[in-house]
Amino acid sequence: MRAAKSLVGLWLAAFSLGVLAQARELPDFTTLVEQQGNAVVNISTTQAIRRSALPQVPGMEDDEVMEFFRRFVPRQPPGQGPQGPGRESRSLGSGFILSNDGYIMTNAHVVEGADEINVKLTDKREFKAKVIGADKRTDVALIKIEGTNNLPVVKFGDPNKLKVGEWVVAIGAPFGFENTVTAGIVSAKGRSLPQENFVPFIQTDVAINPGNSGGPLFNMRGEVVGINSQIYSRTGGFMGLSFAIPIDVAIDIQKQLRDKGRVSRGRIGVVIQEVTRDLATSFGLDRARGALVNSVEKGSPAEKAGVEATDIILTFDGKAVDSSSDLPRLVGSTHPGSQASLEVWRKGQTRKLGITVGELQEDRVAANAPPRGAKPQPEIAANRLGIVVGDLSAEQKKGLGLAGGVVVTDVRPEAKADVRKGDVLLMLVHKGQQTELKSAEQFNRLLAGLEKNAVITLQVRRGESVAFVTISGLDSKG
């Protein structure tokens, strides 16, 4: 009996020591908050009520994309806050002090459309701020307050040294509750979000809510490694997925905003798409990687460098392009006028090209006009893809600016290809071999000669846009 009691006592002692050891391993955020919390500010704005500024809410909750990555900027209900006649007050978000003379970084969407910006410090002092510059593409803004030169400032860390699973801390004003501290871990790095081509987001599980926008994300050394910018939410509140802009990206943006008041980005003039496993097989590439060039803009740096549609860009200036989303970030961060190198996969082998990077114009809009006058040709039997194609007339080729191609005149219910009536098929790719399409007869003959389980890719022009469509497997007839 005594032996049993001794064993129980030893087990309890070991368990207690284990609990104490585990408790000692848990992070202590108190020093970080004491040292860095004073450099975090609360930002609110006032603006005149305009008809065009009224939110259009109906239907938004049913839009998956808008719902998935909605900005988290709450509006104060009418009647609350310091409103005047024809004014609207918004408690928007957070920011952090970069320099003791009053430069502050926040999100562009926090100060967008503001007539008056108010900054409140932790010591309750309040200042009016002016916008030095804002960049919507990265959601970074630089503002400044006057009348003081002894402000506390943050320290910067290296987000490239962050590790997945590492502890991080956010300080901000969720729902207007100033200087709120939340903690979590880095969930992933280099995340690409829809319509966000220039930011490799840091994903965390730190509790971020409306009002945290623009606030800092700290590592455990008290260094800012990111700016809290977006959340995954179906309700508008925290659901375990938060996204921060890496601070090195933001520092580069704010430096350009401070020096020039705007941001210069590189461009090369290509339309690209992701390389899937099937596309990689079609082009004879060892694995799915790179950015597939759908089209090259006439007169662009890419055309001058010799880049061709159907090239797969594998590296840019020595940096690997693992995903198509990598290329806009790499090109965009390159100074216009710089010389860069490209490695492309073309017709079963790699080629190296030199390119002079151009400048991205912010008002550039991709053309996407409807198909122009592709009249159906006399119908022929559906081919092995379940579609009917016809030849383009000389007039149609001239109007479309094409030397060849075949037009889709009908798509049967059993069709295997994701194409539409009026699409123009320009090229067929199979096992790395690229064949330009000249006639309906040639196209159908090519299909007839392929094995049933063949993986092929079609270059498709729809209006002014060009894309690649992959098909796995053909109808047995032919």
C-alpha cells in the first residue's frame, strides 16, 4: 500500500513539473506590449456624405468573392459619434508610428475618401493628419501628423525570416476598443489572394476584427513584420484566418510615397495563366510550375525581348516563378527601365531572354471586347471533342488580325472542351508539340490521330482575350 502511494506521489510530482515546464514555455507578451504598444495609434475619419459614397449592400453576402475577402472597415451607425450636418463619422482602424516627427503607416482603405483624419495616441493626445500618399494595389498608406517631434516609434523586422508556426502579436482597435492585444501563430507565408497580385500575404490565426485594419503585426522580438489588412469572413468578424502585408513590401511603398507621392511598378506586357498539371503534361514540362503566356502585347517590353504566346516563364531575373501569381510581384517590384533576365520553356527546351522592364500605368485596363463578326461556316460533324468548327473567311481573319485559326460554330451537350460558340481556336499543344491551326479539316485530322486518353491544350481566343484550355481524354470515335 505504501509502495502504491509512493508511485502515485511520484506520478503527481512528475505531472506537476511537466505542467510547470509547459507553462514556462508559453510566450510572455507583456514586455513586448509595454515597449511597443505606445507606437500604435487609433485612426478615425470624417467625410461629407455623398450619394456615391453610400454603401451598396444588397446581394453582397451572396457574392462568394466579396464575402471571402472583404475589407474590414466598420461604419458607425447614424447618430453616433461627432457628426455635424451632412457629415459622417467612421471609426476605421489603426496605424503605427514610423518616425518621431509624425509619419504613420496604415492601410489605404482606412483613409480612402476621408475629408478629415484624426489620430489618437495611447496617452490620449489627438492630432489631425494629412495623407502623404496611398497605394490601392498594396493597400498601404502613409499619413503625417504635425506639432510633435518626440513620438515613440516601432522597430522593423525581416518577414522573410518568419517561420510558419512562430508566435506573432497584433495591437489595434477592433470594434473601436483601443490598444487591444491579440496573439497567435503564422499559419502560412506568401499567400496570393484574388485581385491582389502584388502582395505575398502573411497568413495568421491572430484574432483580427473590424478596426484592426492598418495595425502592426509583431514578432516576439517586438519588431513589426506586417500590416494587418484583410480577413477571411462570412460574417464580417474573425474566423481564424487573417492576412498581413509583409513589412518589407510596405516599407518600399512608403518610401516611394514619401519621395515621389506615387508608386512606380515594372511591367513587361504579357497576359498569363496558371500552369496546371495537365498543362504541364501538354507542354512537355516536368511539373506544374511557371506562368503560361496567353498573349503578348504589341510593342511591349516582352515582345521586344522575343517572348511568345505559349512560352512558360520559369524564372524572372534569376528568381523562380513557381506559380503564375509570383510573376506580377517580381515584375512589379522591379524598377522601370531596369534590365532583367527571363528563362522560358518553349517547344520542349529552355531559352534565356533579356528584357528591359517598362512601367505599369495605373489606369491600364485589359481589353475584353465581344467576338467580332465570326459568322458560322457550313456545319460539319462534331469532332472528338464534341464541338463543330469551321474555317475563318479572309475577311474574318483580317478583322480579327489573325493569320490562321478555326472558329467554333457549335458546342454539343457532350462536349469535352470548355469553349463557346464564336471562340477561335489558334493552336493545339500535345506532349510539348505546338501546332498552329489553319483549317477545320487539319484540326479534326489532328484530333483523329490522338489516343483516347491524350491530354491536349487548346489556345483559345475569345473577343480580345486569349487563354489556354486543357482537355483530358477524347471521344473514342474519329
